[in-house]
Amino acid sequence: MQPMQSTPWRDPNRWLWALAGLFPGLVWLNLWRFEQHGQVAWLYVPALVMHLGIPLLDWLVGPDRRNPPPEAEGALAADPWYRALLVAFIPLQFALLVHGSALAVQHPGEPWVWLGLILSVGGINGVAINTAHELGHKHPRWERWLARVALAPVGYGHFYVEHSRGHHRRVATFEDPASARLGESFWAFWPRTVLGGIRSAWALERARLAGRNLGPWHWRNECLQAWAMTVLLWGGLLAAFGPLLLPFLLLQALYGFSLLEVVNYIEHYGLKRQPDAQGRPERVQPEHSWNSSHRVSNLFLFQLQRHSDHHAHPARRYQVLRHFEGAPQLPSGYAGLLVLAWLPPLWFRVMDRRVLAHYQGDAGRANVQPGSAWAAIVQTH
């Protein structure tokens, strides 16, 4: 008798991932419905899905802690289906931007229409930063170029530089502008991370180019290249639709990159890499990132919430990122924590005790915000 062959492992989420890749198209349908029926409520559906629908589904469906078996990872990572979904996101994102821009100039002086368009278009362009994040860590050059294209609508191309070469090196340290501190509100974190990210990206490129005997204003500066993409894109839209579009472009960009920064705020809040004997931060470990394996939000975010594995293996493709039981876990997916992060008293009430529990009650081991109540407690001990 021949030995029985085991059934090949199949990804249970294989077809559900299409919801993430085609999400801009689903939002685009709401713009068409508004245009056809004139009902402004259609423009608010995406924000309701993002801030209410996905958190509710996370609560109903719960977490999915399953990992692909090690022997299946190679074939799963090489499957072109998953990469195609990332690529499909970007033309749909740009189509939504163009259509949203056309509608914005057709409805001047209608604040509820503009707000709905900003939430729809800016929301997808904010989610696109996560798509760019996934592409930007990969080895093929064309994927990294697509990452910068996806960042152009919100003018945040410097994120491509700062995230990979700055944040991944300094994560969970006091020096990292993208790692939030215990007792630091999102509204204090926002200007620190936005301005700090720009400064860091520019300094990284200045140093890289100096090593090639080139000045920072050279065309090889990747920050300048990325910002030039935004200038060309916005310039083309302004040429097509007129200067009245500029406030819309600025506001949707502000909302879009602020969605990224609130996710940054959540991902490492209060966590700290302890100094070694030489005073240098210890090696990045799973304990230095907040994680969530809530199934629905992970589908929409290409498993960004399995964040510890991402920091351990930045080039690992999203479909093979793993859940670690020992990593600190969030009470919800990111979507369920966005609004909470915007409300500091509620955020502190939910998360500060989790940071403290993670460090067995020793706030001195956390990454603490100077001037906060926690800083005073640490000083007295």
C-alpha cells in the first residue's frame, strides 16, 4: 500500500483578502451612488464602516490566532495572488482620488459634501499608507517604487525613508518620533511624530548622500523624489479641476496621514527597549510592539496588527506574518482603538494599566512622557 498523502494546507483567508485589495473600489461605489442619487449619507458610509462596522465585526468574529504551518510558508509567500491584491489597491485609490476631486469642485460651499468626501478619499489614502508600508519593505525595486506612488496623494513620501531606516532602528526608544510614550496623549504625539518624522527622513537622506559626496538637494534624495511625485500629482489635479481644489487636497491629506499617525501611536505606546550594559537599547523583541489578531481588522490592514513579527522580519509578506502568544495584546483591533486614542482620558484609562501590567507594575521600565503623572511617579521611586 502507498502511504496516504496529507491534504495540502490552504489559507482560510485566501479569498477574504480581496476585501482589502478592492476596498478603494467599494468606497468608490459610494461616490457613484451619491452622484446618481444626491444623498450625502453615501459619502459617510466608509467612515462608519471604518470606525463602527469593522470594530463591531472584530467583536463578533473575534481573534484568529492561527499561523500557517512552517512547511507551507514558502509557497504561501510566493503565491502571486497576495501581491496582486496590493497592486490592485493603488489604481483604485487613484481613481477614487480623481473622482472625489471632481465632486469636490462640483459642490463648492457645501460643507457636508466636502466633509464626506474628505472622510472617504482621505480615509482610503490613509489606508493606502499601510499598503505602501507593506510594499516598501520588499526587495523588488518596483514594489518599493509603488510604495512611493501610493504615498503621493497625502504628500507623505518621506515616510518611506523614515519608517524603514529610522523607526525600525529606533523603535520603542525615547528617541523614536513614531513610538508613543506612557502618559503622552495623541494630541501631544501628533506634532512630535509628524515634524520628527520629516526631520529624521531628511537627516537620513542627508547622511546617505554625504557618504556619496553629494549634497542633500541632489535629485537622488529620496525625500525630494517622493515630494516631487505629490507636486506632479496635485499639479495635474489642479490643472484639471482648478485652484478651488487645493483646500480639498490639503484636508484629505491631513486626515489621511493623521490616520497613519494614530496607528503609530497605538503600535508601541509606552513600550521600551531596556538598555544593555553599555547603555544601548536591547535588540527588538516581540514584547516591544502591541499586537492584535482580530480577524476582520487584520484582513483590511494586511495583518499589520501582527506587528511583532513584522519588526522581527520586515521583509516577510503579510500573508505569512505570525501571531505570538507572548507579545502584548491589544483589547481590540486598531480600528476599534482609533477613536479611543483621540480621547485621551479614555485611552489612558484603557491602556495605561495594560502597560503597567506588562512591566509587572514597574513604570520605570516603560517609555515615559516627561512632565506626565507617570514621570512624577517614576521620579519619586
